Amino acid sequence: MTAPPSSSPLPAADAVQPLIRVDDDPAALPRDQWNALLAAAPLPSPFMKLEYLEAMQASGSAVAKKGWQAQFISVWDEGTLIAACPAYLKGHSYGEYVFDWAWADAYERHGLAYYPKLLVAVPFTPVPGSRLLARDEAARQWLVKALRALAARAELSSAHVLFGDERDQRALTGEGWLARQQVQFHWTGDGVPRSFADYLATLHRDKRKKIQQEQRKVAAAGIRFESLRAGAITPGDWDFFYECYTRTYLAHRNKPYLTRDFFARMAADMPEHWLMFVARDEQGARVAASLVAIDESQRAAYGRYWGSTRYIPNLHFDACYYQPLAWCLENGWRRFEGGAQGEHKMARGLMPVATYSAHWLAHSQFREAVADFLRREGEAMEEYIDELERHQPFKAAPELERPD
């Protein structure tokens, strides 16, 4: 893949344009200014902190030789960062969770190159949140223009902004980008601390009984959980977690995306954003671990990774959903995101939430074809979400039931 050199300015459209820069290393940008823009954004998350994005590259997890060539775009006003986004030239569509393989295949069948493309996203992280960080709408518009200018200058097939917030989506679709809607499953609470048992009492009886049965089977296997937060997670805990993480990928005959060094950097630079659940057997030996990202400012938790050293029925659900959800409930947190896809999460009380992406394609005929596809897909997605909403796992009103 070819790209503009590090810290290269894009050509100015007129005399009053601010400086627009493209960097091939996120470490070239100031953490304090980037993170200040993120903190003021409508939907911040730990994954958009510059430390997280730096670690992706510095650890060798998301780098050019793996198809992720950093092209971070920033907008400057007299030395002050006023807008920025994490952008990559992508040589494939792995690690994105918004699938465009069919588009790439159509390009190839017509003798056209779909890759490289320009992608604004957090690598391997399908968490909705602000992507176009900006001081104000004028700065955000410069960022949108810069994305198009970079795609045009490099003669790219397309540009894509994945899992952005509503403000991002409005700015992009207002400039003719195509909108796409998908669905994830999140739990949201009112911030009032309560027990997991109280939460289960709000579910329909069949859903509650199934969860209780699953947890009893895990307990009967002698499994007990401990939660470790921030500095309480030792290097040995991180080592064990990484062993579990790699086992999950190898079980599906895949290589893990993230390196051990990435998690070492997380432990050093962002320890306050991590919560780990470790499962131990009757002998006290560790048998599984799940990792959850947390954001105190948002009172939000994000299920990320898990793995185990041996198969234990229902352990996955307990480690990845019930334990994190119980922790959120007991601590009065307001949101738990269970990751991409998965209708089965509804039975655990995670409800459908629409997520958004925006797409620009240079080829007019393909753009028209994709626009038609996205209209039809969007209608189907709205019907799907409506149908899911009609199958709420929660009781509509108090029900008189025998104790479980």
C-alpha cells in the first residue's frame, strides 16, 4: 500500500483552511489534546484514547504489514488540535465487524481494486462511540473534507467510518456518505445499585430459571470467580489471561489479533480501564478469565475477551455476561455492552441497540448499487429490531410467582 509521508499536510482548498495533517504513527499526536477532544465528545470510550491507539501500533497488533497502515488525520488551528480521527489504509476487511466482503468481491469481478481502502475505526474493537473528534461542527466538517481529500489523493476505492456516534453520522451523511445500520445488544441500568438476584427477579420466569440453572452447574463444577481491577491485576494474571485469549483463537484455527505486548501497554498506560474475572476450580487453580474494559466517567463496561484452559459447561456465559453484569449492578453502573452480534444475549437481559457506519465510494455505479443495497438492508434491519423488541425478556408488570 502507498500512503502520504508521515506528518504530511493535505492541499489547502482556500487561504483560511486550517492545517490538516496526516501521520503514520499516532504517537506523533499530543495525548493531552487528543484526549481532551475525546472527553468532550458525545460518546467517549477508552478505546478512542490515544494511549489505546498508540498501543495497537507500538505492540505490532495493528500495523502496515498486517494490513493496518496508520493515516491519522488531524486538524490544527495555530498549534492547537481542533479535530482528529484514527484512520487506516486497509489491505483487507478483517477485524472490522462491519462486513463489506461482498463489495470487495464485486469490485474484483469487474476488474477493479477495492483495496486499499480508507477506514476510520478502532482496530478489532466493535464498540460504538465518537470517531470524528472535534472542537465544534466547523472543525468536524474539515475532518470530513480531509477524509475525502486523502481518499482522492491516494486514488482509493472508498472510505468508511465505523461505529460512529449520531453527530458523526449526521456530518458524514450530510456530505453524501451512505448510511448503514446494524445491531448490538447492551444492558442499560438506572445507576441504582442492586443485587444480581434482584435483577433476575425482573426477568420472565423461563429466562430467570435458565440463568439460575446455568450458574448452578458452574458452581457445582467447583468454579468460583474473583474480580480484579486496575492495579490489582498482576503481570501473572495478565499472562494467564493472554494464554486463555490465545486458546480461544486457536480453537477456531485463527491467530490472535492482539499481542502480549499490547496488554502489557494497557496495564502500564491505562490500568484504570480494566476489570478481569478469573475462574478457579476447587483446588484453586485458574481455569478461565474474561476481560472487561470499564469507563468510570461513563459508568460503562464493555465485554471484550475471554478464554479457558478446559471446557466447563456454561462457563462462558457466566464469565462473560453474568459476572460482569452482576458487577455493574452491584456498583450502580449504567451500561454493559456485550460485544458484536448475538441474539442469545437478549435472554440475559441485553437489549437490541442500533449501531451506525458511513461509507463513501468513488465509483459512481458501485456507489448507486451499494446505496440500493443499504436501503433494502436498512429496512430489513429496522423490522428485525422491531421484532426483537417485541420479545422482551423483562416482565411488563409485577407478577406473583412462587419463590425459585
